[in-house]
Amino acid sequence: LTLGPMAYLFTPVPWNLGRSYSGEYPVKTSLSLLPRLFTSYPQTKTYFPHFDLHHGSAQMHAHGAKVVSAIGDAVKNIDNIKSALSKLSELHAYILRVDPVNFKLLSHCLLVTVAAHFPAEFTAEAHAAWDKFLSIVSSVLTEKYR
């Protein structure tokens, strides 16, 4: 999969909102992403038996921040996502043994979370670009499983 020219235009827009990877977007997203995932897809909780899975817990926020940071790395390295996420792919495939379908579930939850928090910025074009971008991220994260 490759990103077309439209994806390059729209992918970073809802991500950074201020040309910075810190600030409102990552914080809002990291606070609500995992609770949305665990509520919508409770089977994903099995990978976190040691976590306090209550909404707002420090562990949920910290892991959500890691996820958001990894997506930020992929955005910053949009021309070489495979290299940017290589170690993360190996970790999830070989050590954590996460079911690859969970990356698609997380991607869906990320789209919904961004749309809910930033409806004005999340236009139809941005949605299409983000959907394509996250499918590439999911593909990269699951390629070690093959």
C-alpha cells in the first residue's frame, strides 16, 4: 500500500493541529482511545490483565500516550513508516503475541476518537486519508506475523 498525494495533504492535519506533536490532540486522544477500544471490543482487554482498566487510570493514560506517540512517529516518518515502526512490530509479534486483528480494531477506535474530539478538522477528505494511513500502519505492524 502506498499513500496517494491526497493522503499527504490531509494525514498530518488532524494530528498536529498546531504544527507540534504535543498539545491538545495527543492528550485528548490518549485519554479516550483505550477506554473506547476496551468498551467497543472487550476481548482486547486480555492483553492487559495487569492494568487498572478503569476510565482515567494512570496505566490507561500512559499506554494510550505510547500508542499516540507511535502514531505520531509514523506521521513524522510518513515516507518510511516500515522503518519507524519496525521495533514495535517485532515487540507485538514476537514478545507480546498480539492478535493482528487488534490493530484494525485500534485503528477504527482512533478514527472515531479523532472524529469525536475534532469534528471540524476531521473532514471527509481527512477521514479518507487517515483511513488509508492507518491501514498502512496496521499492515506494517502485522508484517512480522507472516
